[in-house]
Amino acid sequence: MATKRILVTGGAGFIGSHLCERLVADGNDVVCLDNFFSGRKDNVAHLLGNPRFELIRHDITTPILLEVDQIYNFACPASPNAYMYNPVKTVKTSVMGAINMLGLAKRVKARILQASTSEVYGDPKVHPQPESYWGNVNPIGVRSCYDEGKRVAETLMYDYRRQNGVDSKIIRIFNTYGPRMQADDGRVISNFVVQALRGEPLTVYGKGGQTRSFCFIDDLVEGAVRMMNLDDFFGPVNIGNPAEFTIMELAEKVLRLTGAKSTIVFKPLPQDDPTQRQPDISLAKQKLGWKPSVNLDEGLKRTIAYFKRVLKES
Ligand code: NAD
Ligand code: UDP
């Protein structure tokens, strides 16, 4: 692949940092932009000495002038705890952030890929979820700032394409996990792994019968890069691992793989917590020739090894 100048917003976050690493390794010049709300400089510290890598502290709710060929718009807190902390800001990040990045893409004729989410399907009535499903989202609930913000970001990608000819693309990311999630981030895999490694009880919300389908970070990054570099297909396309597990099954897996003796405690189910989620990845297979290659046991082993190191150092 020829060298490109690539902007990654949210580049110091969990997914963004892996993406930056991959894009630098592919020989591109990467500008990582982040306001460090839920990301950390530590996540990209190993890239800082590389002349192909640049880090900018900036908030995408305000415009920025840069010269780039591609934009991965990944800035947005993704953990429910983080996005509900300041919901108005979350909406601004998704909506004003998308407008600013689309404005930049329009000015410099860059291609832009929006990180959307399975949350656009809300609490889905269709299972598994294909891209053609319009979703079942509460517009005024506590998760709406995230779900509706991303839905508007998708709308903007399409309106800028239709109205201004911007080369915009959308991926819908399903629950992704792996090294560099924050230990206190609040998402289920980091919570369970950290709780197990500390010998604390695993906190299952509700009865644990709700399902999720977990995608390992390396698979997600591969899907995102393929989508960005494919001509004549704009998406949206689901990127996720279709292997579906209940939260109780996940808890049991984490206990088995860590060898922890932790108990399981049940906590109240958060409001509007989707009961089931599984991507239909037929479109990704057909258009991108992509499917995940790391199963949950293998991905959990790598994630557990990472958190063991982190917890030892802290
Ligand atoms: P993350 O919270 O680790 O990363 C988000 C990054 O964006 C952080 O570094 C944060 O500091 C930065 N950020 C937030 N608001 C910003 C702003 N206004 N200006 C500049 N930077 C800002 O989360 P993640 O899991 O890496 O998610 C990355 C993207 O992927 C997000 O857009 C998220 O919605 C999407 N996504 C993630 C998942 C998942 O399971 N991890 C699922 C669906 C969608
Ligand atoms: N969950 C849980 N215990 C935790 C954290 C989350 O049982 O400590 C549940 C949560 O209620 C949800 C699922 O795990 O049903 C996935 O939660 P997460 O926050 O990781 O992602 P999302 O709800 O956004 O899919």
C-alpha cells in the first residue's frame, strides 16, 4: 500500500491506539488526535518516537485544519459509564465531531470512515442484526446520547455524501475487547477479568441471561482497514464476531480461564440494557472478504495476560 497521511480521531483510546499501531506498521504517516477523556497517552507512548507518528491533543467538537488523505473518526467514549458521565458532551462529540471531520474531509478531499455501533439497533427485535434492520432505539433514555448520537453521525455521513460528494463510509462495531481496555472502564470483559484477577466477586447485571457477541481487537482493526481501503462500497457494514454468549457464560469462562475462585454477585440491570445482540456478518464476508479469526477463549487468554501485567505494575 502506498504511504498515506491518515488522521485517527480517538487515537489514544482502546481501538484507536491499535489502529494507529497497525497504520504506522503499514508504512503510513499517522496523526493521532485525542482529548484524553477516556483514552491515555500511555496507549500510544510506544509510537511517540516514530517519525511516522504524531499526537495532537484536540477536541473534535471544534474544527481543526490538517492535510490528510484518510480520516478514521473513532473519537467518542464507548463504555456506558463514560458516555453517560456527560451525555450532552457525548452527543456533541458524535454530532459536531462528525460535522467537523466531514468538513475537513470535504475541504481536503479525504476519505472518511465513521466508527458507528451495534447500539444503532438498540434493543433489537430482529436477531441476528443485518445492516438493513432500522433498530429499536429509545430516543429519550439514558443510553440515547450514545445511540442517537451515532445514528445522527451515520445520517451525516450519508448527507455529506449525497449533498457534497464526500467519500464517506460507515462500520457498525459490535462489542470489541482486548489489551488496552482500561481496567476501570466499566465494560463487561474488563470488569470480569480485573475482578477475577483481584479475587473479587464478578458483578453480573440482571440475571445474566442477556447476550453479547465479542470481537477481539485485532479482528476489528483488520475489518476497519479493509473497509477504508475498499472503493465503491460505503456501508454501513457490521464488524463483529457472531459467536453469541450470555453474560453468565462469559462470567464462567473468565473464572475458568483465570482459575479464580471469585463468586458471582448479581446487580441491578442498567436501564435500556439490550437483551440480545449478534451481528449478521454476511455483508462483511461478501464485500470485504472478512471474518473474525480469534475466538473468545483465545482472545480472553490474551486479554487476561495483558491485565495480569497491568495489575502487577500498578
Ligand atoms: P475509548 O473510550 O477507549 O476510545 C475513545 C477515544 O476517543 C478516547 O481516547 C477518548 O479520549 C477520545 N475522545 C472522546 N471524546 C473526544 C472528543 N470530543 N474529541 C477528541 N477525542 C475524544 O473507546 P473505544 O472502545 O476505543 O471506541 C472507539 C470508537 O469505536 C468509538 O467511536 C466507539 O463508539 C466505537 N465503538 C466501540 C465499540 C467497542 O466495543 N469497543 C463498539 C461499538 C463502537
Ligand atoms: N455487564 C455485567 N457486568 C458488568 C458490566 C456489564 O453484567 O460488570 C453486562 C451489561 O449489563 C450488558 C453486558 O454486560 O448486558 C455488556 O455490557 P458492556 O457495558 O460491556 O457493553 P454494552 O452494554 O454497551 O453492550
